Amino acid sequence: MSGRRVRRLVLAGAVTLGLVGSTGLTAQNQAEFTNNIKFDSGQDVQPVFEGWAKAANGTFDLYFGYLNRNWVETLAIPVGPVNNIQPGGPDRGQPTYFYTRTNRKVFTVNVPADFGRSELVWTLTANGKTRTVYGHLKSDWEITPDGGAAGTRTTAEARSNKPPAMAVEPVAQASTGASVALVATVSDDGLPKPRPPAKVAVGQETPPALAGGPKDPGNLPWLNKGEKRPLGLTVRWMVYRGPADARFEPAYAQPVDGKTTTTATFTVPGDYVLRAAAEDGFLTTYRDVKVSVR
């Protein structure tokens, strides 16, 4: 056999071995991709920089969210070495309680007008994995903060829409196992006009799953409850900071005489920051309230 032929066989064998080795090393990742595996727990939380907007006083607001890669596990990550924003931190107003999956525009950090080419660095460690994101003022990351790109506000109704106005009442000391009332005073301009959901084409009621992928997990409470936001103005509550989740009822409260009342029940004592979100179907207003739970 000629030397050239031998070299070709050796090279082909090396490539084949390399592919086999590569497949073996990444078999789990490949299986996850191919089978659309959803993890209940054990995954990390990826901080996300979503862009910046100029404030009226010439300073800048940097917008951040996060992706909790778990489908069931929520995580309490206190401010400190494992939940740290610098410079000026570790506390720059970020959440310490992380719900599952994608959470957009969770908080903003205001930076001075002369921020220039500086960066904010948010570092999160969850389930032993550390992730970092950088906030900046690069020109192609400027966003429209009140609901997305300008192209989504093409109708006269959308351009005229104003975010809801909301104030939340302070909360007295709470106790585990007992319900506490969360009261919000809320108003809106009535835009957008409430519309029923668009009809789904016949045959498209249930989107098809990825080929070979499993069905959605059966133990996802938010998926199984099927609670949808009612039409019109609503208020919902969530834990922004705290050692554990709380149960909020109803999930979406609609105002009566300009007020909504939601009950919160805690199972773990500690200091909490609860966040109310007033939603009109397009724009959202947030307000926070502190609660000490014994």
C-alpha cells in the first residue's frame, strides 16, 4: 500500500475517533437538545442585560432580567458574593428570589450621565454554577422601555396608552400560616380596549412538540393551573426579595372601586419585599412593599 494511501486511512481513522470521542463527551448535551429535556431542578440562573434607555434628567437606566433554567425549582440567592453587582454594590436593587424560566425587565440600575464606556457587572451563583452579565451603553442596545420596540406601537391606541397608576398600602407584621391582606389602589386610562383572545386556527389548538421530545412535565404548578390574566386592568403579586415563595390569592386581582385586595400566605419567616404589578394588557407598573414575617 502506498504511503499516500496509508496517510489517508490514518487521517480518516483519526477523524472517526475524534467524532466518537466528541459524541461521548457531549452525549448529555446532545440528548438534552435532541429530546428537549426539561429540568425540574439543579440548573443555574443566567443574569441577562436587556438594554438601556436615557432618563429625563440625562442619566441612564440599565435594564436587567434573568433566565432560571429550572422548570420547577425557584431559588433564594441573597445579596452578597453569590448575588453581586459592581461597581457600587453588591446591592444595586437586584432580586434575591428567582422564579422559573424567563423573567424580563425585572429591575433597572440608574447610572450617571458620564457613565461612558464603563460597565456594570452582575454575577450570580446558583446550584454551584456562576454566571455573569455586563451592562453597558453601546448604541445598538438602546431600547424603548415602556413595552418594547417602537414598531410595536403603530396604532393610535397603542401610542396614546399610558401605564397604570398604582399605590400599595403598607403591610403590618405577618405570621407564618396566617393570611395578610395586600391592598393596592389602581387606575388606568382604559387603553388598550379589552379584547377577547384571537381565535386559534383549527388544528393549531395545541402546538406540536419537537420531534422525539417529551411532553411538558406534569409537575409544573403554573402550567397545570391554567390561570390566565383576565381582560382589562389587573394586579398580581410576587416575591421580589425573601427566603421563600408565598401563596397569593387570587393570582390576578381586578379592581373594585379603584382597589384590589390579594391575600398572601407565608410558610417561612424572614424579611420580604413583595412586588405588585398593575397590567393593562400592554403596559405594566411595579410597586414594592416590605413585609416582616414571624
